Amino acid sequence: MSESALHQDVFLSHNSADKPAVEVLAQRLLVAGIRPWLDSWNLIPGDPWEEAIEQALDACAICAVFLGPSGIGPWHNEEMRVALDRRARDRMRSFRVIPVLLPGADPANSATLPRFLGRMTWVDFRGGLDDAEAFRRLVAGIRGVAPGPGSLLLDVATASSKLAIVFAPSASAFGQLPAQVAADSGRPTLTVLTPGERQRQESELARLQNQYGTWTRRIGALDIDVGRATDSVQRQILDERRSDLLKERDGVASVVRQIEDRLAGPDQQLRLTVHTATVPPDSRLYCFVNATNFSDRDIVVTHVWFDCRPQVHILQQARPLPVRLKPCEPWEIWIELAELPTEVQDDPYRLARARLSTGLVVESARNKDVPVEGFIPGGPFYSAHGN
């Protein structure tokens, strides 16, 4: 089995006609800390692709079946049938199949939503790929937790814009909210733990770590028993019990990683926004990328770029990278809009990326609250229409 398949969380099954939409959601899953397996990302040139897809389906604990206006494709159908068969044979019910409706999908059409998939709770993106509630439900389904009642959004005034703070709704909902969620309003969002919620999650983390240790010791004891067993039937029973414990332990390990990621939240609390403006007397239009540290410790930004084809990295001698941002410190860099590919110049706002020294990549949101005019180190600026 390939290393690529071993380290993915969810297999993304889709019709090739829907690949652009699926890639958009796959990028958002990466930002949320979920590792998707996508054929265009993970298939190694020169390797047999059918065998690699089968291995990936076997390795992933979740299969998300994306259904768009084009219906089920031939290989798409094979993947879906293999996933449903695995689910039917899974005695532990640890393997899940999640139907995901893309924009233009018709759930009343059996070609779009087959009967066997229709019995399962689906995630509905028919309202648009930027539907924050649908994405929250998709993340919850992949992580195996109930979506809960939803997020509580609070507007907090900042110096130049607003930050939507998402508080975890309950102790039972740990790990279900992504670190960066594109809010419908276009405001950046940030997951913040209340002190009580942090304490509950720390307690849950300690309990699960203890459980992980207990199951590791039991698995070790079973290894010894399997080696001593002389009867083939007894050895098979012990092997099955060991396999079940390994699945349970792996499930606990996954939840432990999710809680640890949530508790390490300050590394993820960077707000990244983009707006366009002119700087008189220069009439050229510029893209301004603003990064603000909302954590309680320093954050180091190592790279800033626009994720288009080709990628456009922003490098300025006067504003060198890496840059260390103290808590609540803003930092800004800019690039002429004409330097971006023509096809993205009308809507570059969600394409900026910032890589932190931890390796985390943060996506941008559109800054709709920038004033019509103001001052930057180079002089006054005037916002472009529509910002």
C-alpha cells in the first residue's frame, strides 16, 4: 500500500466532470486539518491507477461520494459500490459513506442520488460551495461527531475590519469546527475555546490518552497469547480480537489528534484578508494582503502568495519575509493586480495564502470593511469599487 493512501483521512469519490468543485472543497478540508485522498493529487505518475484507488479506498476510514449535475460516472459508480459493500461488511460500523450534493444535483433523480445512498444523511452544497453550514456538517461527518446546533457568531470591532469568532457549542462537539471557515458574510472566522471548554477538552484528552495506553497494553498481551496459541481456531479468535482493539485504538488516536489540534489553536489564529485599492497619484490597482495575529503568542509568517496558476509569490525587499507578528499585531504586503493571471483579477480575494513557521497554510477572506480611503506607508489610498 502506498504511503500516500496510509496518511489520508477521507476518500473523495466523484465524477470527473465535477472535479473542479470537488477540488475546491478538498482545499478547504486541508485547511480544516483533514487530509483528503483525491486522484488528481495522490495518484503517482507511472503507477497502476486502478490498484492505487483500491488501496486508497481500503486505507481511508471515510468515503465521501460527491454527486453533481452530471450524475454517476462509470468509475465513480465502481468506487461507490466498493464503499457501500465495505460498509455493509463492517461489523464495527467504523467505516462511513457520506453522500455530498454539489450545486446542480437533483436528489429526486435516481441517477444523481442512488437509492442505497439516499438512505444515508447527506451533506447539501446545492446552495453553493461557500456554504459554511454545509462545510461544517461535512467536517463533522468525516470526524464522526454530531454537527450540533451550529455556531454562534459574534462581531468584534477591530482597527480596520471585523472578525467573526466561533465558540465551540458544547463539550461533546470537540474537534468538529475547522480552524478557518469561510463565513457567508466574507468576514474571516476563527475558532476560539472558552476557558470552560478548554478545561473540559483537556480532561477528555487525558481520559482518552489513558484509554489509548490501556488498549496498547491489551494488544501487547494478545500478541503474546497469539504466539503461544497452538490451536488454529484459538489463534484466529485472538487475531480477530486484536484486530478489533487496533481499530478502536486507531479511532481514539484520531480523536486525540483532533483535540490536540484544537488546544494548539494559537498557531492557527491568524486572520488573512485581501482588498484592492489605488494609491494616488498612481492609478494602478493593487491587491493588499493583511495578516493580523489574534493569538496570545508570537506567530511567524514565512511565505505569502496567491494560489492561482501559476502561483504568484509576493516578495518585497522593503517588507522581507519571514516576519514575526506579536499578539494583536497587523502586517500588510501588496502586489499590483496586473501581476496576477487575467482570469483571477476580477475575484482575487480568497486566493491569498500565508504559510506559518508551523507549516500551517491559512486562506484569505475578502475584506469588505476596508474604508473607502485612508493612508498606508506609501501615502493615501482609495478603495476599488465593490469592496
